[in-house]
Amino acid sequence: MSTIVQVDAGEVGVQTLFGQVQTRALLSGLSVMNPLVDIARFDTKIQKYNMSAFQSEGQQGNCSFAQRQSHHHGGSKGT
């Protein structure tokens, strides 16, 4: 008995079996899985943030950086 699971581009799937995290992460694409395994999907897309900060009175500096976002999309059994 198996289930096919799809992980979308820009996501990774983390497997848990009876509450224990499994060592194999699921990359984007289709995978055949044990139906007892739960899959939690996380967003791995890089998002850019811009912010400004006041360095001292009357001066303002700008800062921008890219951060790998990790949003949890919820777990699911099977698909």
C-alpha cells in the first residue's frame, strides 16, 4: 500500500512517522510514500526585505538583504 505525494517547486517536504521526524526530506516533484507518513511542507523561496534604520539623530541608513523564508504549509497524509 503506497501513496503518491507531490511537493511543489520552492517547497520541501519533511516526513514524520508516529511523531518522529524522518531523515529523508522530499524535494520538489512526485514521491511514493508510506500512507502512515505525515508530510509537512515548508516554503524555501528566497524573499528580499528592505528596511531603513536611523543611525543617529538626523541620519538615516538603508539596509537590504535576502532571506530564505521557511513557512510551514501544514501537514497532510498522502497528498
